[in-house]
Amino acid sequence: MAYKGKYTPKNYKKYIGNPSKIIYRSLWERKFMKYCDLTPKILKWSSEPLSIPYLCPTDNKWHKYFPDFYMKSRNKDNIIKEYIIEVKPLKQTKAPKKRKRTKNFLYEELTWQKNQAKWKFAEEYCAKNDWIFKILTERELLPYK
């Protein structure tokens, strides 16, 4: 089941953009928003902050990828790092298992190929900006309340 809604930050000055227009498209995204909002080491954050052009292998055309989050944080060594974060279910971060070529399998395969291209271009974009690209799944988000 997919969940979506508006998130209202408690520390709205940390949010880059209009804090009254923050939309989440899953409970995992909402959980990450809450983490960014309430964690002191997170200095700034935003939702769908930018678009990254990518060449899609399924149609060989250029598209725009809108990563879920930007985050600026201070680590335990007091070093400030910047991140682009994609929140995905663990299942979507792995290639679909080979099975009968059903409509569902073909859709999963195309989605996997598109995501691989998006993430490759995101990693390159981040490297050029001295940022870090991370994909977070329920494994990373589950411990946070």
C-alpha cells in the first residue's frame, strides 16, 4: 500500500524551500523527513531539490531524474558532508529475479534498467559537486522511529 501526504517540519529553518509544500510519497520518505527535521547533526535538507538529466536505456532518450532528498550534515569528526538521497524499498534496489517473461516481470526489468541509469548519472553528478549519492532502504530507515 502506498502512502502519501504533506510533512510539516518542526525545524522549518533547516528546510531549503517552502516548508509548507513538503510532500512525501511513502512512509519511508516521511520517516526520512522526520529524521532530517529532528536530528541535530542534519544542518539543511530539502525534498526533490533538483533534476539530473539521464540517458534512459529503454528508449535511448534523455529524461530528468528528481532524487528524493538533498541533505547537508555534520559527521562525528565535525566534517560537513552533502548528500543526494534516494529512498527505495530494498526489493527495488536489486535486479528482478529471472522467471517467466510475464507482463509484471517485463515491467520490473524496465524499471530496474531505468533506475540503474538514474543512479549512475546521479553518482556522476554528485562526484562533480563533491557530494555523496546514497540509496536508503527500509534496512537503514527501520531503526529510526
